[in-house]
Amino acid sequence: MHVAGVLDRVTRAAVSPVARAVEPRVREPRRRRLAVAVAVVVAVLLAQMAAAMVTAAVEQTPTIDEPVYVGTAKTYLQEHSLRFNPEHPPLGKLVIAAGLLFAHPRLAPGFAGDQGALGRRLLYESGNDPWQVMLWARLPVIVLTLLFGLVVFAFARELTGPVGGVAALALYAFSPDVIAHGSLATLDVPMAGFLLTSVWLLWRARRRPLRHLPLAGAALGAAVATKMSALPAVPVLMPLAVLSYAYARRTPGTGWRGTGRRGTARILARGVAGAVGMALVALAVVWAAYLAVDPRLRWTTPGHVPAVHGLRGLAVDLLPVPEPFRDGMRIQFGFENELWRGFLFGHQYHGSLWYYLPAALLVKTPLGMLALWAAGAVAMVAAPRLRPAAPYVLVPAAVLLAVAMNGARDLGVRYALFLPMFLAVAAAGLVTLRWRGALGVTAVLVACVAVSSLRAFPYYLPYANEAFGGPARTHRYLHDSNVDWGQDLGRLADRLRGRYRDERVWLVYKGSGVPSAYGIHAHDPRRVSPGRVHGLLVVSDSSVAGARGRLAALIEHSRPVDEVGHSLTVFRRA
């Protein structure tokens, strides 16, 4: 036995150099095949997402917010003026303006109305084709949404490997909320995507801080320069910058034990300096966004800007940002002081509910995605390999969600679009668990998400998961941008031409579109006596739920016969 053992060890010792020399050549083709397979899957996922978003962009008429952003983007290009839509910084509208460069819409300069009237003037009163203008305005946001998908993939791959990266990208690419809002000329997806990019770059700064901290600052500045709701992320990302720098400068093998007190203090001081530098880069991006619109930064405070007092007012006054940004903050604080109307699970209310966003997300998120979010968050905290990433992935999402939950406006899950991005990365952690069924369970849940999302095509805006009856029943639980954002005028026009030609139409429509521009010749039933309202009565679902007085009586004595886009109900009145 002893001789045999010696011979075995000698044989292995003689063979091992040869095996070590051959092994890389054997593994290299496998790596190449895996890389090609992953690239193909990534391309397929992004292609289906692009197809879904372009389809939605082509079929949907302007939502309530879009004409304001598109009209403002046109004034940026034509007049270099910041006077419209000051409550939002300009970067997101500059992205939209990139599409308008190809559409060449006409707009007489010097428009004197408000920003809502500006959007109507551009789309419907200046001889432009509203379908063409809106498609070109939406395309840059679609491209940006696809690029953020690559960020999700890269972030998750660095944490969990290529399989986890593909799983995270699949959750992102099939997210009905991301598809719905990524296909619109709005600001929610760009802001959330820039924030995720900043966090990913902060994670990468753990290896090369001098390269990635400035890039993280630029991405953070892009988020703030797109939408002010990104501001609460700043005090979260600053400590993460210090953490990344400190990790990068630790002593290999011994960690902090090899640096000593003075060395530790020096590293932390430099980390703080790096975080300050990141913040300065972010601030420079905010200034650059305003100067890109108007290099002379001409600005006169509008008369409707409210005064802000107390700590909020002090914060506004002390921030080293352009004056239009400060006035935009004052307008946003004014919005928070207003009493808004909400709708949740069939009940209308005034004010806001702290649990509105979690409840809305429960309705609007695929069931498999909810399960993967929860499992991924637990895995990220529990698994030693993933635990260092938890402050980067989970903490910013939690803080932003807490701030959004305390907002005054219960208007839709679009205020929490960062969650499908950050938690897709967290969900990838499930594949790293030392559990035999982890990979299979992840694959099954991702497939369930894909099926649920594809079944909703092309009605992603009113999506609800199967537990709540799907998109056709979402209006029973939620309203506004969750369901009925004015997107279905075009579909209504097609339905009226196809099924109800030559019938009298009465319309109560919630949106910014002009029905006559799409061939809908209808009258408002609330402006005449109920006895004169006969034929078809078409009502936006949000208006159905909030109906009072004359409209409620009209609906009560009408018979529902059809629905359009899961956002408009067609009634018949004898």
C-alpha cells in the first residue's frame, strides 16, 4: 500500500505540469462559448425590450406630463430659455430634445402661455404631426433605458457572475413598469438609471477610486440634473464614496491592522476628500445642464414660486446651485404642501398614505419578481460573498423608497422606478447561494416574470399582476399614471372607426391630448342636460371612479359595452 501510494503521488506530480499546461487551452474555448452565449442572451433580452417599448411609443398618444416636457425641450433648442417647467432641471428634457432634432417640429417663438398650453401649441396648433413628434421625443429615452439595462447586467455580473447578470437583466427587461415609463418622454427612468449607474461606479471605485469616483459623481450629477427627487441619494452616496476609497487603500492581507491609527486616519481623510470631489463633479454637471440651455443663464423668478421657510428654506438658500434650480426646489416644496387626491383599492381619499407605494408596487409588480426581490435582498445580507455590496444596492433603494413614501403625491409607482433597477441587481444574488435548487428556482421565477410581462403586451402602463386580475382590472385598485394617464386616444379613435362608425360620442377624458386631432369628434356630457346624452359615453377610468353629481348619474344609468386600452370604458345610453 505504501509503495502504491508513493507511485501514485509520483505519477500525479509528473502529470500535473502537463495538465496545468493543457487546462487553460481546454478552458479557453469554454469561456469563449460562455461569453458568446451570454452576449446572445443579453442581445435577445434587450431586443425584446426595445420592441416592447417602441411598440408602446408608436401606439400611445401623449400622457399627461409629456407635452410639457416636449414643449419645454423645443424652447431649449429654439430660444435657449429656461422659463418653462422650472420645477424640473433641464437634463432629461435635453435628452428629449435630442430626438426633436430629427423631427424638426415647428413652433412660433415667444409663446406667452403656460407650459401646458405650450405643449398643446407644439403638438396640435403648429401644423406638426403629433404622432411623429412624440415618437422622436420618446426614442432617446428608449435608447437610454436600454443602456441602463447594460448597467444592470454589468453590476450584477460583477457581484454574482454571468448567470446572475443575465437573471438581473431579464428582470429589468421584462419589468412592465420600466417598459411602460421607458417608452415615454418623461424623466422618471432617466433619473433612476443615472442613480443606479452612479452606485455601480462607486462599487467599482473599490478597486480604482481615482478613476471611478469622478465618473460616479458625473452620473450622480446627471440624476440630480434630471429630477430633484434624486437629491436624497446624495447624503447616502457620499459615505459610500468614503467606504470605496477606504477599501481600495486597505493593506492586502491584513486589512486595517496593517495601517495603524495614523494610516487609517489618513485613508479616511483622503476618502472624505474623494467624496467631496465626487460631489463637486456632480455639482458641475448640474451647472453644465443649465448652461447648456442658456450659457448666459438669464433667469427671472416667476411670480408663482412660493416662499419656503425654516430648514427647507435655509437648505435651498445655501445650496451652490443655479438660481432656477433653487426656484424649482421651492416649487416642488410648494407641491408637497398641497392637498392631493389619491385612489387605492377602490377608495378615493385626500392627502397621502404612507403605505401607498408598497401597496401599489404589490399590484403593479409581477409575482415572480416580488419573490426574487425578497429572496435576493435576504441573500445579499446573509451571504458573506455578497454582504459588502448590501450598502451599495439595498441602502440607497431603501432610503429613496422611505422618502417617496412620505411624499404628498400618491400618483403612481413611477415615483419608485429605482426599485426594479436596484432590486434586479439584488435578486441576482440568489444564484450564488449554496443551495442545489437556487439556480432552478431563479430560472422558474424569471420565466414566470417573462410570461406575465409578455401577456400584458402592449398594455404595460395599466399592468397588474395575476393576483389582482391583470391589466383589465388594475383600475379597480389604482389610478393616475398606474393605469389611466391619457395614453389611449389613438386606440379609442381606431375603436370608434372600427365598431361604432357614425354613432354619437360623448367623452370625459383625463389627459393632455386633443381628441379632435385623432379624429374623435365628441362632446362633453357634463355641459348639457342628461336627457340629451344618448349614444356612446366614453369615460376615462379615473373619472369613472371619481364621478360625482351629473357624471355619476350618467354612468349609473348607462350600460358598459366595451373598454379601450384598459384605461377607457365605453358605455351605451339609450
